[in-house]
Amino acid sequence: MTLTAREEDTFPFFQDYIFAKSAIVLTEEKRYLVETRLAPVVQQANLSCLGDLMRALLRGDRQLETAVVDAMTTNETSWFRDKSPFEALRDHVLAERMTANSGRRALSIWSAACSTGQEPYSVAMILEAHFPELSFWNVEILATDLAAGALARARQGRFSALEINRGLPAAHLLQYFSREGAHFQINDSLKRRVLFQQLNLAQTWPVIPPQDVILLRNVLIYFDAPTRQRVLAGVRANLRPGGFLLLGAAETTRELVGGFVPISVAGTTVYQLKEN
Amino acid sequence: MRALVVDDSRAMRALLTNILQSIGAEVTQAKDGCDALARLRSADRLPDLMLVDWHMPEMDGLELIKQVRKDPAWKPMTVMMVTTESEQENMVRALLAGADEYLIKPFTRDAVLEKLNLLGVHVPEQALAALTGG
Amino acid sequence: MPLIEHISPATIEEIASQLWASLVPAEGVLLPSAYAVERLRRAGEPITAAVSITGSCDGTVELCCPRSLARSIAASMFCVAESDLDEASITDAVGELANIVGGNVKSLLPPPTALSIPVVTTARAAGDDGTAAGCVVGFDLLGEPVLVLVRDASLAPA
């Protein structure tokens, strides 16, 4: 690719810039990632190289800032990602929270790094398919992400065939989507269940109502240790006693702040905040 | 795991075969529905999984799935349609014919493994854990 | 009904970029390119794969690229070294690409429609200079040009 700056090394700048904006840590071996992900940004902005992009960012170009943050956040996601956490949700977590909340008839679930929406919509599909009794409850699915572009797509609920292919059972595709041109549009009944909002986990959080379930999947891996600890402390503060935290398959729990009890269910581990 | 890949394109058969072999499957190939039926009849052990293209000469994938589902001995086999046909009516036709899942071309390797995981076909943990992209 | 009413350059871009995202490693980003026609003209031997659509709309979907690019795409599909590829494998691979693009275009058209098996030639796609009656979209993949043409049979050639 010709977009790689030969004369000037822009990588250290992008390392610092992306950490400042998103707390994402890019080690030396992620150099290629900066080059491949930012090449389309350079092209779309009619710039000639990463050096030009760097100078535009230094001038404070907000539009490019959003484009760069969006490009550098990993929007790798799929429906019912890893399958087992969603089975745990269906078979254990939701039932337990429904018992706990049966008096209030309210349930709140937060997908804290929702990317283009597959995770919160998968949760919404589980609620709709397996918990018809919840239609008489006040159920809120909050879905947040750092990347404005990903969130805009999530809100739209329009997915390409390539995205639809990723882990969505064909029966669900037929039930919850309709075809619009080259895309598949998620039904309004599911769209209405999810509230999308931009949130940078690495910065100060807005006021979030207490949650019964928090999905914080495949996001801690991009942060350094102090950021991870801050985020986990925030999760704990926003979870109801007895509420559940679901992490990504590859994420370890050594840094999990006290108070969580690991529970093995459906071949995965979920973390329940102890009742006080 | 044993798999049968049915597609009239050699390149597509190779692509799917490589993905399946990467998770330890033993793969045989067939170039159309007739070829697949012949291979199933002469196989000493039934494949666990069959991936089927829709449009093929001789016998198409839809007809193949109907034929396969007529024989109770072949019932345990998991069948996934893999095709460029992405109209929802066609998905319904494939599922009614007896397909267990449906994958639209083009697809990524991750998509194949995720569908197999959905179908309860054993995918090694390592391969699943590697589905992080990035 | 004119086929082209259902197809826009944006849909072709989307179909093609999905195809490439599925086939080539992350480094090979397919970018729209206004220079693809000119680059293809200057590049070495071309290869063109075509599928025709018949039914409610009639037309063809063609994919044209330099042979060198076809060879590396085939190598990635067959998962072998480029030097181990025979001609038939390259033809088969490019034919399947046209089949996938054609199948995706077909799914945007009102039923009933049918897709032919791909025909692969070593010629440049006719009308690749923009005179084709339909929609021509150029791309750049790893520095090499790729053209996707959707030709509408109901329109008279210019």
C-alpha cells in the first residue's frame, strides 16, 4: 500500500492520540492495524498519507477525529457471540433476576460495548422468544458504545448479508428481519426494545440507572490495567446486588474487584454481585 | 467430524474444505446433487455434516436436501445450505426441504464456524476463541 | 422492466466489498477507484467472468481484472501457492466470484429470475470504457484494478 508514510513515522502519534481518545492501547505489533484501518479514512478525506491525517487531527478537525476513533475501535461482533453466554442468560441469569424483581416487574440490561448492535439485539431476541411474560414488565435494554459510526448503524438496525451470516440462526432471520434491497432490516418490535447512547467507558460515566445484567464483552482486552480496574469498579457501582456481569470468552477475571461470585452455567462463567 | 461439501465450483469446494479441515474435519467433496447422493450411498460411514450449494447442474441443492431427508438413515446428518440465494422466501424453501441452517455467499471463515457452533457441530475451543478478528 | 432500475453503483460497491472482505485477508481492502478502467487497460492480460440473468429482468454481471490478480485470488481460495495453480483453477475461481456477485445482484431483482453458469474469457469486458449500457464500477485491490459491470439487456448499447 502506498498510504504508509515512508519519510515520516506517524505511528507514535497515532498511539498517543488513540489512547487519549479511547484508552485503547496499541502496541508496536498493531502498527499494521493503524495503517490498514486508517487508509480508508485518508482516502475518504481526500488526503494523501497518514502524515496529512496527523496534521489535520493536530489542527483539531472534529470530523476526522470521529472517523479515526470509529476506524480504530474494533467493531468485530456477531449475533449470539460465543453462543454460551446467551444460553446462560436464557437459562439462568434472566430467570434469577425475574424472580428477584417479581415485585417491581422491572428489568434493566446494559450492553456496554454494543458496537453495531448485534449484542443488544440478540438479547432482545431472547426476551421476545423465550420470555413472553416480560411484555407486562418494564424492560430496558441500554446499549452504549464509544464509536459514533457503529452506534448510528446499530440504531438503524440495517445489516448486510455478511453481518447476518455471523451467528444469526436462519429461523431468527426469518422471524425478526425483513429484506430491504441488499440489506436486512431488524423489525421495529426489537428496535423499540433497545436504547442506544454514546458512552466512552474510559471517561467519566453519565448517571446510569442500576442494572440487573451488564454485558461487558471483549472490550477490557483493549485497555491497560488502570483503565480496566476503573471500568470494573464502575460496573460494580452500577449493578444491582445480585445482578450479573458477563465478560468476553477470552477475558480473565483476575482484576475483577471484590464482591463477585463466579457461577458456571451453560459451559461459561457469569459473575454475580453478592447481595449485601 | 466428517463433512461432505457439495458445490459445482472447485474453488468454493476448496475454500469450504480448508475451513472445515482447519477444525479437524475429514472432508469429502461432490460436484452436484447426483454426485453427492452417490457418495452418500457408497459411504461406509455417514457424514456428520453436509454443506450444500443451491444451483448446480444435474441435481440442485434443494432437490438433494429433499432426497436426503426422505431416507431415515440419513436423518442424523446436519445439513446447511450455502448459497448466493438470499431472498427470505428461498430460505424458507430450504428450511422446509430439511436444511438445518442457511449461509449466504459470500461468507467469512468466522461465519462458517459460528454457524457450526449454532448447529452443535463440535468446533474446537481454540478455533472459537480465535474468532476475535481485529 | 429495466434491470438497472434496481441496481446502483452503491449496491455494487457494497456487494463487491463484502465479497472481498470474505475472501482476502484484512490487508486487502477493496476501495472504489475512478482509475480502474484506465489501469486495467495498462495492466497485463485481463480475465473476465460473466453470468447472465434472465427472467423479470435480463442482463449480465461481469467481473474483470488482470490475470495476476485473478491468480492471487484463486491461490487464496484454493489455499495453495500461486505457482501450484493450473489454468482451470484460475478460471473456476474467477467464475465463482462472478457467480457470487451475480447471485447477489439477482436477489435485488423482482422474482422470477434465473442465473446462468459463469463464462470466463481472456478478454477485457466490452464497454469497460463507460459505453456499456448499465453500470460500471471500478475498484482498487492491493494496487490492482477490478471492474464490475452490470449490463442491462433492455437498454440499447451506446
